[in-house]
Amino acid sequence: MAREAIDAAGVGSSDRLRTLCILLGALAVARGLTGGAYRYLLFKLSLRIDSELRMIIQRHLSRLSFSFYDRSSSGDIISRANTDIRSIQILFAFAPMLGMAVLTFFLAFGLMLWIHVPLTFVALATLPVATLVGNRFRNRFLPLSWIIQGRSAEVAAVVDENVNGTRVVKSFAAERAEIAKLARAARRLQWASATSVDVRARHNPLLEALPRIAMGLVLLYGGWLAIDGQVSIGTLFAFGAYIIMLQLPFRMFGFIVMQSQRAAASAERIFQVLDTPPEIDSPAGATVLRRAEGRLSFEGVTFAYSRGEGRSAVPVLDGFDMRIEPGETVALVGPTGCGKSTAARLAARFYDPDAGAVRLDGFDLRRLDVESLRANVVAAFDEPFLFSVSLRDNIAFGRPDAPLDEVIRAAQVAQIHETVAALADGYDTVVGERGYTLSGGQRQRIALARALLVAPSVLILDDALSAVDMGVEEAIGAGLRQRRAGGTTLLIAHRLSTIALADRVVFTEGGRVTATGSHAELMATQTSYVQVLADAEARQAERHPPGPDAASPAVFGLTTAERPAP
């Protein structure tokens, strides 16, 4: 239409020129409106894809087993769930524009052939060179994109560890060492990024210059044709406009190739996570437990933590047998590394045994619905995790709809109510990240209240009172006996004050149960049991030394004569 307008102006046809100018104005307005709507809908769709991808990977991460997190760093997971998804979102935002540019390219090419065939091939003379350069650029940039994404994850992991472990870093005055560690990771990322910039600098200018070379060739050859009268000035102008339309794919090509390679590397990293199957999942036709009686048994359980391909793992549990009856409170005692915490993790099915079976009410845990199992078996650990929300929300984490009076009752049993009530905002007090604004004993009692509020059939306390003063622990024990009447409780402990809460003691060594009975019976018959308690008592005394006038009580509640001979 512009070509016809210019030719009409050349022959002095004012009426036709006026009509063509009005049509060109209308087309410009229409293009502006449709282009705006197109971009709005396109970016809206890309952001929706971004949101959906984040939800998909978060849902999958929530289903993955502990073993996945044992071998993956948090920084790498965060990088995949954020930076990698962002790379894919950017590609979805701009790739359709390249598609439109390619469509425009073929439309312009067809019109150019219709107007003048030789001039068209002159305009496309640089296309083969652009194709070769683009392929070389893509082949060199893809491996660099993978390296950049991986090294970005390394930097994120270092930062994440330093933020979460800032108290450890400051305690050992290791700030300079950690900064140097981050600098090394950043330099590795810098090298990869600089190399990618070098590759782009070598290829993008040529990709940008080729359309301009084509424009020069068209003006040279088309000008000669115009002077010779073989084409009109309007035709030469139209070819110039079509060359601009042909340039758009060339200009976008470098960016899209770069982003597509980065997105391809990101997609591969994301699919590595999504293709990882959850090792712990509900089987088809799983049994749903409504309210378990609480009969927990370990039958010939053998278990070793995986150390990766080609690396043998030493079993932590080897032929482990233990049975806890409904309503019974059992203390599991043993030396460090004998598998006590591992037994607790297997009871909640954080892992599956390599051999043997763990059963609840006679059901193999592998045949139970995981969600219903964990509603019946709840564990509190010695290093509790608190969220950066209110204390009420932390306690009610397992039952978000629990009324405040039930939250308070659970806190009272855990002997934390008075501490919370004394705060300015009470249960609405927001704790710092991981609850570091509280003491270790306070965090443990908050975690205990959280477990008690759920009222599970089986409650597992894995050294969950190790930071609590013995006097407070006594009060907690009294509350537990009343609150947990009829419920099964497994205590993993070293302290006598915790063992005193149990009806029965199970002693384990070398990954298997070696003795069971009352505390007094084991003290009288098991030298290893006495030694474990003596070591624990010594460690406790080092942390809290007795006063100079303290009496020498009978060791562990027994006289010297009652202690077993070594």
C-alpha cells in the first residue's frame, strides 16, 4: 500500500493518495490495538506458566523422600525452583514473538517474490551465512548455559548455608573464610558468564550486521534497476520496508537462541527433580488408618543410609527387633550411633527398611496411606524447627484450625505456657527464623506442644527434652502421663530423668536390641547400659557442674552393691 501511495504521488493522483493515506492510518491504529492486546495476553500467559511450574515443582518436592534431601543441597533446590523456572518463563514470553516474526518473514518473502524475483534473491543472499552462524552460536552456548545454571546454584548454596548457619559462622569467627568460599564460587560463575558473553560478542554482531548487508545489496541492485526504469521508486521503497520485516527474525534470533539454550538447560535441571520418584509414597489400595491402637513393632529390621552409586553403606540397624504395646511408654537407650534415631525415623516412615518390617497395629507401614500414618505417628526431635510465624501458629502447625484453648492446654503440658503468656504479644508473638529468639529448651517445649496438640496414637520423643532443665522435665513428665494416658510413647533418651518416665527400657547396641526390662533390672545386669548412662551423666555434669557442697547420691538410683560387676 505504501508502494502504491508513493507511485500515486509520483504521477500526481491526489485522490488515490488521500485514500491510501487514510487506509494506512487505519491500519496503524489497528496494529497498535492488536499488538497491545497480543503482548498483554502473551505476558499474562507466560506468568501463569511460571506460577504453574512453581506449584508443580513445589508439590513434587513436598512428596520427595528424606533421602532426596540427604543428597541435595538447599541452595541447588532453591535455584532450580526459582532461577531455572524464571529462564523458562522468559522464553515463553518472547518465543511466540519470534514465531510472529517468522510468519512475517514468509509473508514478506511471498510479497517480494510477487513484486520482483531477482531483487528478492538479492535480499536473501545473506540468509545461508546467518543460518551457519546461528547454528554455531547455539552449539557453543548450550553447554555454557548448563555450566552457568549449575554454578549459580553453587553460589546460592553458599549464601543459603551462611544465612542459615550465621550463628555458627560468627561463633567461630569464620566470616573471612566463608567470604573467601563465596568469592571462589562467584569467580567460577564469573568465568562461565564471561565466556558466554564472549561467545555472544563473537556471534551477535554478525547476526545483526547481515540484514544491513542485505539492505545495502538491495539498494545497490534496486537503485540500478530504478535508474534503468525496470522498477519504480515505490517498489524500491517497498523492498526497503520488507527488508526491515526480514530483519526482525535476525535481530531476535540471537536473543531467542541464547534464551532457548538457557531454558533448555534449566528445563533439564527441573526435570531431573520432577523425574525423581518419591521413595516413600502410598501404594495402590493403601490402608487408611483412622485411629490406631498404637501397637508398634520392629521385626528383623535392617537399614543403611544410602551413600550413592558404587558406595557401600554400613547398616545402622541390623536385625533390630522391638515391640511396644498400646498405651506403653518405652525408653530406647543405647550408645551414640547405635540406630536409636534411625528407629524413630523408620517408625514415622521417613525411610523404609532394607529388610524386615515395621508394623503399626499389625499393618506393614509400607501398605498404609502415608498421610493417615503420620496423623497417627508424630515425632519431636532434639533440634526442633520453628517457623517465622506466631507461637500459636507454630504450636498449631499440625492442626491449624485448633482453638486457642486447646493450644494453651498443649503448651501447659509442655510447661511453656507461662513463658509465652509473659511475652508482650503472648501467643501472637512472632519468633525469628528457626525460632532462634528462644532458648534451646523453649524451642523444644514449643515443638513438644506442637506434637501433643495433634494427639497422635504414637508419640516419639527423640531426645526432645535434652535442653530442658530436669525440674521442668519432671513437671512435663507428670503432664505427659496424664495427657498420654492410653497412648503409646517412645522415648529416645540418655538422661535418667527422661528414662524415669518410661514403663520399660529397651537397650540397643550395634544396631540390634540386646536387653529389655526395667531400669533397675538393666542396671543390675547390663554393664554396657551402666556405662552409657555414666557417660551421659558425665556430659551433663560438664554442662551443669554441681555445687561444692553437693551430696554424692547413689549412682543412678542404685547403691554400689547393686551395680553390676564390670
